[in-house]
Amino acid sequence: MSKEVLLEIKNLHVGYKTHMGVSHVLNGVNLTVHKGERVGVIGESGSGKTTTMKSILRILPSNAIIKKGEIFYKGKNVLEMKEDELLNLRRKKISMIFQDPTSALNPLFKVGQIMLDIIKYSYKLEDEEAKEMALKALKEAALPDPERVFDSYPFQLSGGMRQRVCIALALIGDRELIIADEPTTNLDVTIKAQVLNLLTSLVREKNVGWIFVSQALGAVRENVDRVYVMYAGNIIEWGPSRKVFSNPLHPYTQKLLECVPKLTGKEFSKGIRGRIPNYFKPPSGCRFHPRCDYVLDECKKSVPEAVEVEHEHFVACNLYRR
Amino acid sequence: MRAIWKYIWKRVLYVIPTLVGLSILIFILSRVLPGDPALMAAGPNAPKWVVEQIRHQLRLDKPLWEQYYYWLVDLFHGDLGYSTYTKRSVTADVIEYLPASLQLIFMAALFEIGGALALGIIAGRYAYRLPDNIVRVIAYIGISVPSFVWGLLFQLVFASLIPLFPTHGMYSYGTVPPPRVTGFSLIDALIAGQFDTFVDILWHMVLPAFALSLGAMAQDARIIRAGMVENTEKEHVSLVRAYGIPERVIFSKYILKPSLVPAVTVMGMDIASLLGNAFMVELIFQWPGFSRYGINVMLNKDINGIVAVVLVIGILFAIANIIVDVVVAYLDPRIGRRSQ
Ligand SMILES: Nc1ncnc2c1ncn2[C@@H]1O[C@H](COP(=O)(O)OP(=O)(O)OP(=O)(O)O)[C@@H](O)[C@H]1O
Ligand SMILES: [Mg+2]
């Protein structure tokens, strides 16, 4: 794995304006992806994973406000890109697979219509060539009858097939980074494994940069090089996947890993007491402190700095401050 | 294509029982409501035998089911019965008055659709910004002010104070109406090659049609706008944006199309109800249409006229319904296919 940096998110703060006020969701997210690297992002529901991913392509909901931070793609700040640079990024460089394939495909358009539009605007091709490209992508996504899928409306396809269509979209052209935002969460249990295998083998085969957002910790552990743990809008721990999973440092990570039901174990996991904080009035200091068993005084005061505890394994927790 | 014809055919079949039901309902209502139609037709001073004769002529001396049966038989011969108000066949009345109204409604519908699309799309495109707020104010006024008030206002402002349009009627003074062929004066004018007359009629239609269209236009603009605002936040819009489709295409294709589906339904019904709403407007602009006829038959308790008027409105709704269903099925593939 080369060490050339592809994507670097620095101190990203994103909030949402709502009728109840502003919810301060992302609270200084830092995340790096190297060329060809597979990066996992884990964290419970509502921790801001999708918000982070959508920020990268600047496709946040219209009520989102990016308050602070930078997102560098190959050294250029995405947040300051002009229209044509941004379009180029979306068309050629980064692709994204959405959390729910059903809501991600416009129900009133055939799969082929959407694909052709995407290809035509990205590559300025004639219909014939564009269609060929689309069919090739559908075939790559292991869809059994690409011609038929191309000519179908999303409602005529099963959930698994819809997500394969979305994977096909992400495969069009030679991408440098594919973001998969919980690609299997909304699929039937029986389909999950198939789609996940497809995705991981494609990523391996193409040697493309990959951000794999998931709550399926086992799948993340097996399929990524490095992993980031997210809690309430902060990355609280990151490092090589092996190290983080075998030696979790942050009290939150420890609890999160405990939550995985161990098929061999006799006892049920205890879960984490409390719940993810209210983003309208987030806790001061470390956002995990109200739920933490080891809370110190300083945890309530300021956001802890990241510490490199072992080689390339970082944690943002006061327990590890020297 | 074949599928769509099958779909239309099915919708038509569905409509028939509805219309039969409506005809029975209005038939009974027109006969059981207080007021003796025969007496009203004969006048207060008529001798009793005249009243009885009219009663017999209207078959009011027969049981209700028998009246309905003969009414149906007559209907199949194109006869809607005798009008005690115009003293001739109701069929002739419908043929005489309906085309003028339909013509007016057609123009109002064009205004309605065009205006609603334009206002709705502008408001949706610039949601929560100045254009949206302006459209919102226009829409509130449009919805809350009844069409006859618009009629009076337009007449005052655009016909009297600033004489841009004629104040009333269908033809200017001195214009010779075209020979009656279809009853639609616009079409008849074209058939007769009287292009000046054609323009003259159009000119007379602008104010009443516009007054008539405003309420529905405002309402439908709001619906389109709401749809666009809702769809803008949909995940499928994020997806096409994520893949670099230009904003203008996203807006005019991936946001607009799903926003039109609910609007089409309401639009269709709004247009169908224009016939009912047209009465006051027709009265103000002295438009020789069906709505005026409609109110007169009701005031005179002309039972055959009442039944015919209600049925015509019902048929118009049915047609609007079918058109709406077809357009919606065309826009939304899930609808046409599911029912097969
Ligand atoms: N458009 C929005 N307006 C207001 N709040 C929002 C909006 N989108 C997301 N949020 C809030 O931001 C927080 C983070 O949401 P996000 O979708 O990023 O979480 P997530 O980690 O992806 O969760 P999940 O695992 O459920 O997908 C949540 O509390 C959510 O309610
Ligand atoms: Mg999410």
C-alpha cells in the first residue's frame, strides 16, 4: 500500500438548521484515505457517518451548514472547488453507494435512463457507447440479465438487485475512491452476504480506494486496512484494523465491540448505557463523557486531543494523555 | 402502447357504474325535494287540468322506478326529456349552451395549467426566497378570492378603466357570428374562414377565462411547489447529484417529474369543477353558456334540465378522471402496471 494521500478530512464541523434550532452534528471530524486503501468507519446509528460521507461529495441536505473544516482531495479543498472541478470530482474520481438502494433510485425512471444520463454527462458519449458502458457495469455488479435490468424500473427489481445497480453506478469508469455507506444495512439477511462479497472482491480486484461505512463490525474487521470509530460527530479512535479490533483503547470502542453478539459466548452483550447525545445541546468536552465509566473532570471541559498510543493507532481520550 | 389503451378502456368501464349511480341519485333527488315541478312549470294561475297535463307529460304520475326506466329508454334515443323552463327538448338546450361553456373552460384550463406550472416551478426553484414568497402571496389571494370577484375586478380594470378587453358577450358589436356547425364558436369561425371573428371571440374569452382559472391555478401552483421542495431533499436527488448530473437537469427532470404526479390529480379535478364555478363568471360577462342555463333550470325546478346538468357535470368529472389517470400512469410507471 502506497502512502500517497488521496482524501484528507480536517476538523470538519457540520450542523443542520431545523425549526428547533441548529443541531451541531459533526464536531471536528478528521479522516484520511490513502491511494488504494480500504478504510472502515464504524459507529452507532446517528453518529454522523452519512453526514461525513455526503460532505465529501458536497451532496448534503439543503439545511446542512458546513461551519468549519477542510476536505482535501489530492491536495485540493473540495469545499472551495469551483463548479467544474466539483463536477469532475463527482463524475470521474469519487463514487458513492447509498445506504438505502430503494430511496436512492428515482422510482419514475428506468435504471437505464439514470445510467445513460450519468454516463453521458460524465463521458460525453453517444447513446450506443454509453449503453455498452452501462451494461458492462451491470455485468460487473453480477446482475444476471443486464439488458433486462437496464430496461427495468426500480420497482421491478428486488432490493438486492437495486443495490447491485447502485454498485454498478459506482463502478462506471475508473474511480479512485468508492464510498460505500452502509451498503447492506437495508438488505434482507440472505442478500447481505452476497452483496458484501461482491463489493469486497471488486474493491480488492480494482485496487481502488474504499471507505466502508458499516455497523457490521465483523465485515469491517475482515475487509479494511484501517478503521475509524465515530461517536456523536467525532472520530474518537482510529488505526490499523487489526490493532483497533484486538486492542480497542477508547471506552466507547471497547463497549461497541462488546456489543457484538458472540456466537460462541453464553451471555448477551450488555449494550452501552445511555444514548447518543442531543445534537442541539451536545455535552461539553468529550461528547462521550455522560456515558463513560471512567469519566475524569477534564473530560467535561475540553475535547481531548488525539494520542498515538501504539504505532499508527490513535485515540482521542484523556485516559491516554501523558 | 397497447397497455395504455387497455388501461384507458378499463378506466372507462369503471366510470359507467359511477355515472349510473349518479343519475339514479339525482333523478330521485330532483323528484322528492319540495316544490311541485308541474305546478311551477304551469305558473301560479294555471287551471288544475293544465297542471295535471304537465304532470302527466313529465310522467310524474307514474311510480319512480317507471319514470327512471322510461328516462333511460329515452336517453338511449338521445332524448333527455322536455324542459319546462325552455319549453323544448333538454337535448337541444345542452347542444345549444354546452359548447360555449366548454370552450370557455378549455381556455381557462389552459391558463390554469400554464399558470400553475409556471408559478409552481418558479416557487419550487427559488423555494424560501423572494420569488417563492411572491408566488405565495399571489396564491393566497388567488385561493381566497372567489372567481366572480375577479371577474368584476377585471371587468372594471381591464375593460372599463383601461379598455384592453371587451366587457361582456362573445362577439363585438357588428361582428357576424359564424354559421353554426359544431356549436363551438371558435371552431365554427375557423370553418367559415372568418379569422377576424376567431380573434374577436378569443378576445372576449380572455377575462372570463382568466377570472375562472385563478383559484385553481393558485392551488395547483402551491401543490407543485410543495412537491418540488419535498423531492429536492430526496435521496435519489442526492444520488444523481453525486454522479455529476448538472443541477439544471436534476431540477427539470429528476425533481420536476415526481412533483407533477400529485399536481396532475388535483388539476384534473379543478378543471372539471370549472363548469360548476363558471356560473357567476358567465353571468358577469354575459357569456351564453351552460352554467347560466344550469342555474335557471334549478330555480324553475325543471327536473329534466336539472338531471341533465348534473349528469353533464358528472360526465365532465369522469372524463377528467380518466385523463388524469392516464397522465399519471404515463408519468408514474408503477401505477399503470400494478393494476394489470
Ligand atoms: N437533513 C437533516 N436535518 C436535520 N438533522 C439531520 C439531517 N440529516 C441528518 N440529521 C441528523 O444528524 C445526525 C447524524 O445523521 P447521519 O445520517 O449522519 O448518521 P449516521 O451515522 O449515518 O446514522 P445511520 O447509521 O442511522 O445511518 C442524526 O442525529 C440525524 O438525525
Ligand atoms: Mg447513515
